[in-house]
Amino acid sequence: MSGRVHVIGAGLAGLAAATALAAGGRRVVLHEAGPAAGGRCRSFFDATLGCRIDNGNHLLLSGNRATLAYLRRIGAEASLGGPAAPLFPFHDLASGARWTLRLSPGRLPWWLLSARRRVPGTRPAAYLRLLRFLRAGPEATVAELAGDDALARRLILPLAVAALNTPPGEGSARLLGAVLRETLLAGGAACRPLVPREGLSESLIDPALGFLAARGAEIGFSRRVGALVTAGGRLCALATAEGTIALGAEDRAILAVPAPVAAALLPGLAVPQRFQAILNLHFRIEAPPGEAGFVGLVGGVAEWVFVKRGVVSVTISAANALADLAPEALAARVWPEVAATLALPQGMPPWRVVKEKRASFAATPAEDRRRPGAATALANLTLAGDWTATGLPATVEGAIRSGERAAVLAGAAGADGMGH
């Protein structure tokens, strides 16, 4: 093919599609409605704190094969750091107990034989319960399969909330099973934690934009596509505020925008309709990073605490019930948990709350059924986004896989790391 591919949306799904296309020798035109790329996965300078922060926190794992292939493609694999071994520190805020889940490096779970490497209060046989999620029916929820013991409270439910961004009573057990299959149940080699050394943009966004620019891609920011012009079962033009962009006979397009935007541009498209919030709190303070640079919290409001250079960041997933809480009240509730976990002074440092009220679709069985595939009724238009039918919940890995799948359908012959 010699035509151009218009990628609409410069979030992770759009960037994954665009870089795969460019790597395959295609001519790419990237359209982004906002002034910057990255969507919900980016960094920015915060005037309140006087430093650069990420708009969210994303813990990647060594088993995220599409994400690592994407980073290799854009030359940014070395931008990730993290502990050398698959380990996950936890702090139970109610009891004060602390432990570190220490997985074996290979596929065989020898770590289960050591009480010091397991969740406190659990026996090796209890972990067989994780296999239930691999066989989960389409309507099963996480809470129905998780049980009600130390393993559920201290591991299964926290992981489910983080992976699905949905309360366990509603969250799809099948989607959690897809995550477990590729990470915890694949062995320690798939579970080494990876975090950006500098920031989300420095690892996942800026290198992709540089990769595209070096390959002659046209990148347009603040260029909102307000309508799709169709005729004869094809997309024939993009309507923007600056004018109409015509598509040639060999041109294709990838729609990599949030689900509500896609539904507005493509009337009749079935997309998820319920969403869940994620709240991120950033405190301007130096703290010891510990063995991993993060800690999982159980029994409180905060869920994950990430220690970065000069900033401690907290993530609260499945946060619809807290999304309307005043930022001051939210910070006041969370800081004592952070201080107790990291042994910091009780006096609250400067803080910033970032609310993503529609961070991801609610990963319930009903909403999962509403996720469309990559193909559309238009012969030259495909979809990308973590809300499409990737088989995974709305994660970085799912977004990147969706972009690469869309690139394959758009004819990105020769691009590496695709076909997931």
C-alpha cells in the first residue's frame, strides 16, 4: 500500500498504532485534539508543587510483552527501572503488618513453600484458588471467586482493583483471569515490576513522537476531528475546525479516541457506557524508596504508594465513591496512611490531587460485552483503544495491543512486535 494512514488520537493506543505503521514504512498523519500527546498517560509541570509529575501512576510488569516491544521499537526500553527481582511490598494499615511477596524467578512457584515469601496467614494450597479465574464464566465476578480469607483480602482483591479499576463485587473474574494468566500465573519472570525512571512522558510518549518525526510523520496537535465524512461504505474525509481533510482511495484511518468520542463520531457504534474514576495524589516530599520504590496498601483509602524523586504519589482505583470529595479532605484522609507506611512526619507537605473521573470503562461482565472489535462497518477505518475488545482490562498493555492490532489491519507490513 502507498496511501497514508490517519491516526486520530495520540494516546497510547494511537501512538502504538502510529509507530507500528511508521516502522512498517507507511506514511502516517497523527491528529490530536489536545495540545499534547499521551492522554491519561503523560507527565507535566505542576505549578502548585513546583515540579514535574505524572498525571497517574502505572506499574508495568516484565510480562507486558506488547508494551516492551513498543518501548524497544521507539528506543526507550532502558528508560524503565525497578527492582531486579519479582517482589511486591505490602502494608496492612489496619493491623500494621508488613510483608513482601517474593516470587521465584522461573515458572515453578517454589516461593509458595516459604512462609516468609507468601502473604501472611496463607498456606500454599490456598493459591490454587487463583486457577478459578482462568476458568471463570462470562458472568462471574471477582468477589464470587476470591473467597474471604487472608489471600483474598491481602492479595486477590487489591490486585483486582488495580488491574480492573472496578470494585470486586462488579469486576469481571474473566478479565482478571486474563491478567493473572500473563503475569502471576506465568511465574516470576513475567512479574518483575517496571516503572519509568523519569516520568511517563519520558518513557512512553516523547520517544514515540521523536520516532515518528524521524520517519517523516505529520503530527498535528490541537487538531480536533469533529466529524467523519463517509460515502459508499468508506471514510472519505475528516472534518476539523481548520477544514476538511480528504482521504484518497488508498488512504486508511485509525480511530484511537476515548469510547464516548468514538460513539459520537460513529453513530450506532456499541461502546462501554459505564466508567470508573482513578484518583492520584502527589505529595512534595523526599522519601526513602525502599526495596521496590512502591508499596501496596491494604485496609485503607490509599492503594499504591510510589516513591519518586522529590514526590510521593498515591493511586486510588475504582474511586467513583470518592471522586466528588473535596481535594483538601481527600489529601487529609490519605496523608496519614502514607506517613505511616513510609515513616514520614505527620505534618502534611504540599500536595496536589489529580482526578480522572472517567479513567477507564467499568470492567464488569456487562460492559465487557459492549466492547467492539477493531474492524468497523467502514472498509478503511479501524478502532483502537483500551476500551475495545482486547481480552484485557483497560491497561497500558491493552491500549498498546489495540493500537498494534489496528495497525495490522491498516497494512503495517514489516512492523515488529505486532500481532498480539
